[in-house]
Amino acid sequence: MRGVEQLVIGMSVGESKTQRIPPELAFGSYRPELSILVSRRWLERYDILPAVGMALEILKKDRTLVRMVVTELNRKHVTLDANHRLAGQSIVIQLDLLAIAARASAWGNE
């Protein structure tokens, strides 16, 4: 989350901050194109009995997995959503900086 990274910049050890972070700097804006309506029969063909909140991994044609959540269902259709559950929402972060450690480089002592 870019918003948390930006919040840390300029802080000193022992300092605390609480800040609202907008969606675009947190989990992104909600993208309607990542939500699809599928036939309930399609899921039942794979012995999946859908329920709201159920997480599924769908294998795309390019062989990548997409995690989707059942957000709505009725007798004929199921809505699957690949958005993060906090997409489109502002979040409030409380950050307490306890220590700063040097990060080791993968290339040695740089």
C-alpha cells in the first residue's frame, strides 16, 4: 500500500500517526469489470454449492488463477467478484514506529 509507505516517510522512532488513506493509495478503486455474473449450473457442474462470502480460485484460459468471492446469488445466477474486499474504501491507519532497521542488499554491502 503506497499510502502506508508515504505515511512512514519522515517519521522518527517512537512517533505515532493516525491517518485516513484514500482508496487509490490503499487497495485501489472498485473496478466493476472485475465482477461477473455466471450461471449457478456452471458452478454446480463442479460440485460447488455457492454461498455468499465463499472464496473460489478460477483458472483462466492463460492458466493463471484468479481469486473471486461470491457476492450475490439467486436461483439461476451467481455474482463473482475479483476486487479486494476493501477496494473503493478509505482506510484509517494507526502507525507506531518502533524501530528502523537497515535492509540487507541482495548484492552485498551496497
